[in-house]
Amino acid sequence: MTERPAPFTTLERPHRHDAVIENSEFLAFAERADTPEVALAQLAALRARYPDATHHCWAYRIGAVYRFGDDGEPGGTAGAPILRAIEGQGVDHVMVVVVRYYGGVKLGTGGLVRAYGGTAAECLRTAPQVQVRPRLTVRVSVGFEHLSTLYHHLGTLDTARGEETYTAGGVTVPVHLFPEDAAAFTQALTDATRGAAILEDLGFAGGDV
């Protein structure tokens, strides 16, 4: 079995917070991102949505992986404060982009740090959050004669199902369940089908609520 990932807190849905600081507009956008590719796609979408903005500064943290960008602001005044805001709010698998429209008043390095970090922190503080407990994925194959038995046992636990694949003799379906339920589910289904069910542990493929 692969190493069990720890539960984490992330965002339930995308969230936005706007602020005006010394005539500059700061638009903070926070969203769950489970891979760097997803995070950078969110950044690209906001750049396309606000092409006339002065800066699009950002940071993401996904487990031990993190990156940030100042997008033309002085080094260390935008991306790093946004990352510190993510860490300070105790959330993970999160991308934050702060879009700035320059208002004609220079904020200085300290002012920029406070503006970017503070706007990001307030966006995350007010965003709806959710606790994620990673699930274990088990691929289950049963004959058609045991299909109702499989569905019955799935209904007794908090599980989620992937896409079913039908063969000439039965069905194969990925089952996502909490690790503490895996042994009992495997034993119960094996007993109910008299060993006919085939179960393959696929490890932790990602997080499910």
C-alpha cells in the first residue's frame, strides 16, 4: 500500500476579495488546485480575464510543492507575501492570484508586502473551507451474479465509485473508500462472494472529501 496522505484543509469553492489601497485596486482570487498544472491554468485564465491589469502576482502550495511570482513587482514584495498568507491561514492545495491595477501612488516595498499579503490573507480568511480526507482506491471485479452484493456492500460504507467497465462476465469498478474501511470492505465482499470478487489496491490516487 502506498503511504497514507495526511488530511488537509482547502477551499470548498473559488473565492474573491477586493481592496483599494492608496488608489490601487487589488483583486484577490483563491481556488483549490491539486496540481501545479491546474494552478498555472487558473493564473492564465485570470491573465486573459484581466489583460489590462498592471500585475498578476501569485502563489500556490500543494503539499510540499510551492511556487510564487512577482510579475514585475520588486522581488519579494508580492509572491512571497501571498505564499505566507496561504501558510498563515493553514490551507493547502490552494492557488491565490492577486491582480493589481496601479492607481498612481507608489506604496514602497513595505506597503506592497502589506497590500499583497493582507489582501490574499483576507481572501483566504473569508473563503469557505473544507477538510479533505484522502481515500484509498480499490479496483473491484465481480461477475454479474454478484453485482447486487457489491452494490449492497458499497451502500453500507461511505464510498464513492468511479466509472464502471463491463466485460462479458461481469463488471469492474474503482471504489474510493477511507483507509480505515478498506479491510472490512475487502473481507465482507470476499466472504459474500465466496472469494469470487477480485480486489486490487491502487493506492491513494488523490483526495476526496
